[in-house]
Amino acid sequence: MIKTGTISTNNKARHLYKLEDEIEAGIVLNGDEVKSLRMGHCDLKDSFVEVVNGQAYVIDMNIPQYAMSHLGSNPKRKRKLLLHKLQIRRLAAKTLQGGYTCVPISIYFNDKGFVKIRIAIAHGKKLFEHKDQIIRRDNERELSRAIKQRET
């Protein structure tokens, strides 16, 4: 059972997008959803944030039903994010620009035990940027291996 700390991270978002501005937001949940999160059950893969009628919602975030719950709720329902109006306006303005989207990066319990979600405004990477990142990572590995080999 998780009291504080990270519940889930969206590693796919870090791979597919260049993350720019990060924002911490609260999220509106049902009681059984919080229980499920405390058990560590959550999936952020393929989820995104959308601004509709001046409200921000996270879409396609999967929180499976808590095993002991008798309530039947949709695990992928739209969940409202708790943000200031200015933050919502910035999100809406940025996502209207071409190539930008807003994705959740992680969901966690803060020090007070509240569920928080970290979202980021992101710009999609091109195919050559993915390849450049892989080449850069391989070069860094080879360099660190060479340094370790030289030390021994």
C-alpha cells in the first residue's frame, strides 16, 4: 500500500515527446479510485490532457476498479484536473499551436497524502530525433565503458 511517493510514470511520453513546461495538478477521483491508486494500480500509457469549455481533463488514464469495491465505474473515464484559470488558459493556447500536446508524466501521492498528477506541454519528436537520441545514448555508454576499462 502506497502512502506517499510515485504511483506510475509515463515513460512512453518521455520517449515520444520533447517535454517543455511541467505543471503539478490535483485530480478529481472517486473513493474507490483512490483505494486502487493506493494499491499501486494505474496506467498512464496513451493518456493525454484536453481542455474543454475552460476545464482540463485527463483522457484514457486507466485506473482499474478496486477489488473490494461494489461500485461499477469506467476505468478510463474522463477525470477533471484541478488547475488555476491562468494555467488552463496557457495549456489551451499552447495545445492549439501545431505539433503541441499535453501529456501526463507521473501520478503520485504528495506529503499530505493527496493524489497529484504532473503534466507537461510536449512537442512531438521526429524520427531522426529518435535515432539521434539512441546514437547519443550508445556513445555515452561506450565512453563510460572505456573510462571504467582504463581505470582497472
